[in-house]
Amino acid sequence: MSLRQETLWIEKYRPKTLDELIDQEEVVEGLRKLLSEVREMPHLLFAGPPGTGKTTTALIIARHLYGELWRDYTLELNASDERGINVIRERVKVFSQYFTPTEKIPFKLVILDEADMMTSEAQTALRRIMEINSGVTRFILICNYLTRIISPIQSRCAIFRFRGIPREDVIKYLARICDEEGVKYTEDVLELIYDYSRGDLRRAINLLQSAAGVGGGEIKAEHVEELVGKVTPKVISDLVDYIRAGDFYKARHLLFDFKSGSGLDGQEIIRLIMNGLVEKKMLNTEMAQILAEYEYRLLNGTYEEIQLTALLAALISSVKKAGGGS
Amino acid sequence: MWTEKYRPKTVEEVIGNEKAKRIFINWVNDWKAGKAKELGILLVGPPGIGKTSWVHAFANSYGYTLIETNASDYRSQSALKERLGHVTKVSTLDTFFYGKRKEPLIFLDEVDGLDPKRDRGGIQAVIEIAKSSGVLTVLAANIIDPKQHKDLIENFYVIEFHPLTPRQIELLLKRIASEENLDIPDSKIREIASKAKGDARTAINMLQSIAVGMEISIMEPTIENLPFSTFMKRLFEAASYEEISTLIQSNINHIPDLIQVLWDITMRSGMDINFLLDYLKELSEIDILWRKINLERKWGLLRYLFVLLPNYIYRVRRYITYEEKIPEYRFYLFVKNRKVREQRDEALELLPRLFHVSKRKFMTEVLPYSYNVILHDAWKDFREWCSRVYG
């Protein structure tokens, strides 16, 4: 594997110590207290908007606890990838088996990202897993919305709230990256990137790196704008064009090409279509109702092929009714 | 019931499927010698052609103690483990009773009836039990679905059983008739044999009915539990709306497949686009009604489905005839993007972990910006797909 993590700037410039972490003073202060007495560390729950440093902080804690060997003692799971609570149970069980706590290493660490994607039943089961394994394992749960985490779990964790990173700090950080990479920039263009990413540092850095790639070592506003368009994949934008033109067969073909290649589920695709419609200024209330209806249907476990094609049909009919192709 | 009374006791008495039976015995010999790659055997074939009978007869002839569950038992992961988990090579009580060692044989009939909801984890449990017990394990199913039963197909040796020939059924019926001292003309027996369509159980039931004086004409071979392809053909040949409705009501188990196939048929019908849009909406409504019925267990709502589905079929038949083809559209893309999917799965195993994001976030937030940088040449097809899709 020739690929190194450093190829992506989000990895290369991911802070490695609490000191490097930007702007989350309250969190950092609280964590320092907790980490001064490692053996007493409770389960942790990090909540806050995307790209504010939750995962980064969890990784910093892992490094703090175990040094360079942190990977041996840390299990990173993603609730939205692991299909059932059983998978989590099995992996946590295997992970904490054959482990005897020592003076230096009193427990292993499980980082569970996107914990708010779990159903409340799964969370109830997770709570049990946390209890059963708490002798030898600590959990760091990460979520966007604290309200989606059931209260028995909240009450078992020390909760840290991460807030969106302020404009000046994001821009300072982006400027630092540009300097180290030898990339030319203006203050204005970094402001633009901030506007598009709204405090989500991951998105901002991704955008910065792509723009630097396209611009050949210089960040230009036109490239940033062009790239932002890519938040909606080209295929979705084409798809929306076909919907507008009433070309059902072409739309269907694109849709399934995208679906089978990306492996995204129907719900995710409906949301992308929504973005595409917004971007082309086609979204009206009727269409929003249609999208909601079909996403709701998918939530009930209907056949994705059938419902997605029917969605296309419904959208096309709606366009036609509204006066066709304009 | 004659079907039970005349169930074969020894392997010699089992009619038909000679090749399948030979393969079965060979595999068991390999397995005993530790040479078999698979965990056990999976018998596949329509009902009433001797799968269950064969396993019973085999156990009897070769001295196994049969431990059996079928769809009438509750077969969740825990229920299966509780029932079968303790079975090991030396645990049977027969060792005490008969003095000689009789090995157990685990037989799970109708595994395609494992309910994905109620019998959650059942398939996994079957595999685990076969693996850990070291006991000969045989499964049987009417239809296997390559997707739903992937794990079974990969771990078990699949042996297909075929419908019996009319000649084989004739011989069977004649044997029973003579043992029961029946006086039935050969022509009548031939008629039953042909109407039974390869299903011995149906044939024996018909014979028994005739013996008590029923007329054969009112006993059309049952329209229940038809194999899927027959079911579809009958739907498309049905003379009336009522007939379609009756067929569906008698084969509720086929409704999920029926909905999928109807979608495919509709998609390739070539009908006018405006009609197509309406048909698709209608079908999606049917689909969601079916889900509601299942999810909320509101069986009373089935009566509406029994109107909507036949109605849909009756009208869509005008545009297209049913051929036994692989559902074309789904399959086409599945094959076309095969390489892309394989490479995507590889990449998704590795990369999101490396960048500490979920697979979903990786696909939607990282890849669109960086596929050129992070997808190397081994994932060329996936990279090309990305550039086509993400631009």
C-alpha cells in the first residue's frame, strides 16, 4: 500500500495533543482534570456539530493513555457502519477478552463514533455492554445530537459539549496549513471557504486541499465555488436535469448506476436528490412532500428499487403537471 | 394419512432422484473421512418430491438418530441453540438404550421458511451449530434465494432434488393401490400421475380421495404452494380476474417475489411513458401496503391487497407476457458494476478507518474531493466510476 494517511490534509494536520486542539477551551480544561488521574476516568460522551474535533479529541486521549501503541489498546467503531448491536457486542467482547489490567494500562478504550445513529433499542443494549465490560473497558461515545442519546447512557458518562469553531480560528488554521504546504492564498478566499463549511473544519480542510489541487498551488475563489458544486455529485445534478426534462429512462439509469456503484442506501440518495433540487431551484412544496413520503416509505423497509423508481415517476409527473420542462 | 403410512422406511424404498441420492451418500462418506469442504448438505427442490422422506430413510438405513426441526418450531438463534446446541457426537441416549453407538443427524427442514424477523439469527445459528457440534447436518428448502441464503450456500453442499416423473408416480401409486386392495383402472392412475405434476404427496392424497369415492375432476391439483415459476405462469394465463385473485390468496408466500417481478416486468414493458409513471406509482403503493401488513401484523388489510394486486396484474398483462428470465434490470447493473463494487468494498474496508470517518461519510464527504489522490491503481475501475459520478 503506497497510500499514507498524510496524503489527506485532514489527517496530516489532525492535532495530536490537547495543546494543539483549537478553540475547545472548556472541553480541554475538563479533560486535563480527568486525565490527570487516569485510573478514575469515566466513560466519556462527546456531543457537538460535525468537524469540531470530537474524533480528534478521542484519538488524543487514546495517545495520552497508551502512547505510540495506542492502536493496540483502542477499538474504533462506527455505529452507522456496524450493522447491528450484536456486531458491536461481539467485537467489544473479543476486544476485551484476554486482557488483564495492569498498573500502567488499567483498561482498554472503545471509541464509538456516530452513536446517535443507533436506535433506542440498540442504545439500551449498548448500555448493558458498557456495564458488563466497564471493569476492563472505557467507552468514548461521539454524537452530533445529545438529545438522541438515551438518558441512562448520558447518566453513565461524563459529557463534553463541543461548539462550532469560530470564523477567526478556522481561518487561522487554514492559513497555517497553506503556509506549511507552500500554497498561495488570500484572506478573502479563506473567508469564502469558511462560509461554505460553517465551522466544520473537516469540510473546510477538504475543500482547501481540493482547491489547492485544482489551482496548482494557489487557492482561487472560482475553484472553490466550482468545488462546492461537487457537494452534490455530478450524477445527481444530471439526474435532476433529466427529471426536469421528463426523461424517465435516462434518470432511472443514472440513479441505479450511482446506487449500485456507491452502495449508498435509498434514504441517502433521496437526500442527495433533495440537495440537487434545491441547487437547481426546482424544489417546491409538492416535491418536498413527495420526497418526504418516499423517504418515509423506505424507512419502513419497502423495496428500494420500486420506491426509488416510483419516486422518479412522481417527481417527473409533478414537473409535467406544473407546466412541463420549464 | 396414506402419505405417512407409505413414507419410505429404507433408502431402497425412496423413489426417483437417483443421482442426487448417490451424491448425497458420497458426500457423507467424504465427510466421515474428513475430506468434505462443506459443513453439511442443503437439499433443494419443490415440495412433495421426497427430500424429507429421503433424510428419514437415510437415517434409518444408516443408523443415525434423527434430530429434527421444521418451520412449525420457533427457530430463533437462541431457540435453535437451546434445542440443538448440546448435541454432540457422543451425546445421544441411544448409546445407553441400544448399547451400540448411534450417531446423531441434525435435520432442519424448510430452512427457507426461517422468518428473518421472528427467527432472527437462525441461519447464523444453524451454521454455528454445524461447525461446533461436528454432527452430520442436513438442511432442506423449497427455494433458495442467492442473496438471503448466501451464507447457507457458501457453507453447505447444495444438492438439488427434482420433481418425479409421471412414470415414477404411477409405479408408486400402483404399489399403494395393490397393498390397499384397491380396484382402480390404470387409466385413472395415469390421470392422477399426470395431474400431480411430480409431487408424490399430492398424488397419494388424490389416490386416497378416489378410494373413498371422490371424483378426480373436482380435485384439480392444488393451487396452493405452487413453485414460483408455475405460479407466475398461471397468473399470466389466468382467464379471469377472480382466478388471479384466488391464485394469489393461495400463495401468499410468493407475494414479495411477485412484487419484485412485477416491477421488473413493468420496467421493461415498453409502455407509453405516461402510463408507466402511473403504473409505477400504483405498484409502489402496493409495496407499501404489503410492508404495513407485515410490519404491523395487520392481516386484516390483506383483503385490500387481494384486490389491488390482481387488478394491477390484470391490466399490466396487456403490455407484456411473462417469461422466465432473470429479473433483467436489477441484474444488468449488478453485473455491469461488479468490478466497481468489489473495489469499492475493498476501499471501504480500509480507507474510512484510516481517516476515522464512517463509510457513509467517506462516500459522501471525503471521496468526492479526493478520489484522485487516495484511490490508487488497484482500484482503477472504482476511480473511473468516481470521476464519472462526482465529475
